[in-house]
Amino acid sequence: MPQSYEYDVLIIGSGAAGLTVALNLPPHLRVCVISKAAISSGATLWAQGGIAAVLDNADSVENHIQDTLTAGGGLCHEDAVRFTVEHSKESIDWLIDSGVKFTRQDDGEDYHLTREGGHSHRRIIHAADATGQAVSTTLASQAEARPNIDLKAGRVAVDLITNRKLALPGNRCVGAYILNLEDNHVELYRARFTVIATGGASKAYRYTTNPDGASGDGIAMAWRAGCRVANMEFNQFHPTCLYHPHSKSFLITEAVRGEGGLLKLPDGNRFMDRFDTRAELAPRDIVARAIDHEMKRLGADHLYLDISHKPAEFIRQHFPTIYETCLGFGIDITREPIPVVPAAHYTCGGILSDDRARTDVNQLYVVGEAAFTGLHGANRMASNSLLECLVYGRAAAEDITRRESDIPAVPPVPDWDESQVRDSDEDVIISHNWDELRHFMWDYVGIVRTTKRLQRAKHRVDLLSQEISDFYGNYRVSNDLIELRNLVTVADLIICSALQRKESRGLHYTLDYPGLQNEARDTILVPTNYRTLAP
């Protein structure tokens, strides 16, 4: 018999955003956190740099706000920026109280703060160069100790369940169908509140710094459920991913440049000062385009990031993870430069949400990279992402706590029907389509775009969408098929958003429209079932 479960709150995703929601909910609520792999295996675990917050007397909330607005290319929502920054210190205090061990100064008193691109002050609190690991493992440990929180790993969400799908009146989410990867059967999870915390969609691209699970699942599910999405054209490419044939998605944190790392051409010369007066400390979009430009100009596979001029002990102390990882590939960063290449890193757009993390569907929330809060604008400033997870995760938990006594139990929901499908004997189709998608997204919808490239990508994604839809309707679901279906949906959203923006702003750079429009506007896409679902 198919398994079914019922909770007060279902959280899909176990990174910093999802676990922050879970840990800030009252103990009388029954909470379930779903994770594809191990509980602390998402994008949070990979975050190296740190968390931006106003923690130094020389800094101010207004400085942090202004830096974020400047980096965002005129598209940040100032109310969202202010809300996030004003709640930054209390969020860091909560992490410290939860047991996260941040790096301190040599005197052991104050916390060590670093500076990254776009920041006017040192305000990045960190745990050496493995902040995400410290946050993720600490929060996971805290969640494991809470008797009201069930952590279920090895499960991937298939689709959200809404009143509309059940042919019931109203605009409400009542849970989700979840594939158990151990037995390959779809389970039913009913919940009064559902929280999407599934991360971004960088796996739509051939080269990415993200873990394998970053396939845009939450964004695609919410779109199918009737939620609007915004600014999906703004895909942040991290300028410096380790370039090595045996390395997979290893990011070289921006903090290396913040501590004096220099970008260099193969001949050893610097080049960033030709592109921006801030040189290596320019915002990521500028740095990524500069590297991309120089690679194409020279026909080079990669460039270099060099911090070997700093004392070896300083490098090993501040960047132990990078040092050890690179050394494992035969690169001693205390003596030689690091080969680097840009890679898809962060999805700045996402599911439209408010300052309480609520979406267009009642009782459905979104937190973290899957959300569009208005914080990042056209370009996410370094180390604001984990802060957003914390601030909006706590806001979602507060809103759920305030409303939970008013939300009734969910209606009956049918089990997942597998009676009309069969096992696939053509898995090569999935792998081929996955490979094709990621290649044309990289080639046509990458760091530099043109209308012709985008139109070509749109034609390809339309063909893939139909093929995958037919496949999905006839065969038993699998993790690869679910992710491919979601990636095609998200790729289409990215392409459609990019085609609508007739300018170059922030992370969206097109040769056909190199200038700025007079008015900065968000790109908001509306699904066909949005008006039907609206209350």
C-alpha cells in the first residue's frame, strides 16, 4: 500500500532556509523536512564565503542597504533590502545561539569580518572558508534533536497538491506527492502549511558551482500550481570555479579576492582594472563578463586567480578548505595561481513572495534561493543569500505560528496513481535530453546573450518540453525524470524572461540591447492558471 503522512508543516528542502523555518516553529506543531539526499547536503553546505550582516561599529544599516541597491542594478526592492538588513544582526545572533562557531580575530574576542565584491565595509562573518558547512551541520543537528521535527532524506518532491487539482473550491496548497528514492514509490504528504526551500536552478547550465539537486524543483512545482515567478533572466555566474578535469563544481570563494587575490591572464598580467575601477572587487556580473571576454579574446579555456603573494600561513589559516582541495589536485595555492572559469551559481529570480514568504497560493510559502523577495535585484551581492535564508525563514515561521490556529485540517487526498504507467526501457532519452538542455542553455542563454540565440534556445526547449511531457505521462517517475521535467520548465521560464528584457542590466547582458531602459522593471511571468486560482 502507498505510504501517506500528515503534518502541520511540510518543508521541502533541508538547507539553511528550510531548517531555519523548522527550528523557529513552536514545539506543538508537527513538522516534516524533506531532503533529496542527506539532510545537510544542499547548496548551503557548499557556501564558503560567509554571511553579510552589520556587526561592526564602523559599518551601518544604511551602508549595507546602499551597497545592495548599487549591486542590484536598480531592480532591488528597497523595502525588501531594508527588511533583510535590519534583521541581519538578530539572525546572526540566532545562529551563534544555535551553536555555529564563527571565526574570531587572533585575540579571540571579536569575530573576524571579511570583505567581498560590492561591499564598502568588512561585514562578512564566516567560519573559515566553510561557513555553509558550519551552518548546515549545526542546524541539522539541532533539528535532529527536536521531537516535533521528522527529517526524511532520500526523497524528491514530484508535485504540489492544491484545491484546484482536487476539484475543490479555493486557492490552497494541501501538501505534496513525494518520491521515496529507496523503494521508488510515490508517497502522499498532507499538510496544513507547505514551505518550498528547494534552492535554485543552476543545473540548467553545463557548468555550475551547485550540487546535483539544484534542478529548480520548487520553482517549477510552484509555477504549475499557479504561482507567478519573477526575474528568472538574472542567473548569476560565479566568476571563479576551479578549472580542473577531475574537479566537479568546486567554487573558489569571492573572499579570496576580498583578501587580496588577483585575477590574471595566462601571461601573468592583471586585467580587471581595464573593466572596472574596483578591479577584483567589482560586483560578480562585471567580473564574470570580464573573464568571459578575455577567455574568448584569447581562445583560453580558463584564466587564473592568484593569492600566492600573501604569506603561506595566512592562506592556510583563512582558506583551509580551498588549500586542501586544490592541493589534492596538485595545485599549491601558496606558491601558484588557481586555474578558474565562470560557472552558473545563483538564481536571483524565483517564486514571487512577500516579506512573510507567502506565495500566490494560500498556505504555500517559499524561502531561500527559490524565492523572489526583491532583495537581489539584477545582481545578488556576495553573502546576502544566506542572510536572506535566515531572515525570511524566521519570517515564514513567525507567520505560520501566528496563523496556525485559524487554518483547518486538510481535505482527503487520493494516493498517487501508478496504475496507468509502466517502467521505462528508454532511460537513454532522459540522459540525452538532460545533456542537450544544459548544453544549449550554456551556449545560448549564458553570460552574454543575443535575441537570435535566445530564440534558438526557445525553439529547442519547446521541442524538449513536448517530448518530456509525453514521456512523463506514460512512464513511472524517477528522480532523473522529475528533475529533467523541472529543469525544462525552469529553462523555459529563463528564456521567456530573457526575451522580454530589451536592455542589458545586471546579470542579463545582451549584445542586441547593450544600454539601459529608462525605467527599471521586474519581469513577471504569470501562469495560465493564476487568475483561476486567485482568491
